[in-house]
Amino acid sequence: MISNADKENVQKAHEIATQLVDELKGVACSKNALLAELGVDILRSVTEIEQKLKRISLANQSES
């Protein structure tokens, strides 16, 4: 059983990760090749984290 505080923390983390994904999309589209490459690499990692947090958040909602 996940506590309400944990559920809130996961939800907040998911929201922040979603915002970070949105911001990194801009970095990945940079005209600077190095910056764009690094942006794409980081975007992949953060997207994976965001998806995991989304799954946890959805599981928490279905428990409620």
C-alpha cells in the first residue's frame, strides 16, 4: 500500500518530468549540433523516467 504522501510525490515528480521533457525538446532542436545531440540523449533518458512515473501514477489512481 502506497501512502498518500508517496502518491503526491510521484504525481509531482511526473508533472515535473513532463515539463522537463517539453523543455528538452527545444534543446534537442537546437541549431548547435553538439547541443542538439546532448539534448536528444538527455531527452531519451528523461522520457524513459517520465513514462515510468506516469505508469506509477496511473497505478496509484486505480488503487484509490
